[in-house]
Amino acid sequence: MFGIPANLLERDIFFERANANGLPQERAMNITKNLGMLLLAIYLILAGITLLFHITIPTIVMGILALAAGILILIGR
């Protein structure tokens, strides 16, 4: 159609049908109840911040946080 290859027209129709705008959000974001995963998330965030912004957090704090997260994940808490 008007110099547009047929495969592009089919792809546009596919994406037009796959449009998912307007879906309602029914639930709020859940914070994990697993303490080990929460500590791991905090550790990863702090490790990323220290690398990006060169902020120094004592290694003993990071070590204890990593150790606690690992132990709690292993025992399933």
C-alpha cells in the first residue's frame, strides 16, 4: 500500500492490536516479608551507591549486612 512493504503493514497491525493502554492497577506494590531478601536489597542498593557516588560506608557494616542477608536467605527467613 503506497510503497510500504507488506511485512511492515502486517507488523503495524500486530502492534496496534497488542496495545495495552488503560489497564487498571488493582494492587499496591508489596514489600517483601522475607528479611533475608530485604537485607540483600539494602546491601545491593548501598553497594551501588558507594560505587556510583564514591561514598564510603565502613566495610564492617557492609560485611555484617551481607553476612546476615546470606544466612537468613539460607535458612529461609
